[in-house]
Amino acid sequence: MTDPMDPTETYDGRIMVHLLRDTQDNEEIPCSSFKEAIRVVKKNRHLATVSKIVDRDDDVVFSSADVDIETWERVWKNEKRRLSVHVEEYDCPYDSISCFADDLCVECKMDKLQGSPRFSE
């Protein structure tokens, strides 16, 4: 059974890690997932001047010249979790932009406490 808090995504095997070196030939390592790419970057961090992770659209999504791999990994995991969260659609009658089905605005909370028909289930 998988951990429900684990980020989920699909891969097509076109994620690449580029290891750029000053003294040797640069290296491209194909990876089957971002998790694998992160492991490759961590493993080779001292062997490369700059490491990059390139997604299947040829966009550089990580560069060690800009950010540490642990920081990027933490942000990546948080974003994957955020994208996988399903929020029930809720239309606030008070047009509050911060009112959600699982986090009501003050007015909706009051309506709910007063037994408004909108909240009867």
C-alpha cells in the first residue's frame, strides 16, 4: 500500500540529469522519475560543477547553481502534494474568496451553527 502523503505523478522516461564539469566531459543521465533524478544529483553533487534536472519538455526545472537539491526536493514534494489535494467545490453566498467547504468563512460558520437549510445533509 502506498503512503497517501507521497507525491504522485506519471513518467515517460524522458527526464534527464545533466552533470556539467569544468575539467571533464559533461554527462547526461536519463532517469525514469524525478525521485531517481534527485538521487542521481545527490550522488554526483561533488563530481559536477553544476547539476541540472531537465523535464520531458526540455525545461530546466532544477539547477544547482540556483538552489540546493534538498531545498528543491522539499519544494517539489510540497507542490506535488498541493496539486493532489482535492477540494470540494463550495459557492459562498457571501462571495468570500477565502471560504471553502472544509474551511468556512465566519458568516457561513454562523449560518451553519444557526441551522441554515444550506448546511442540512
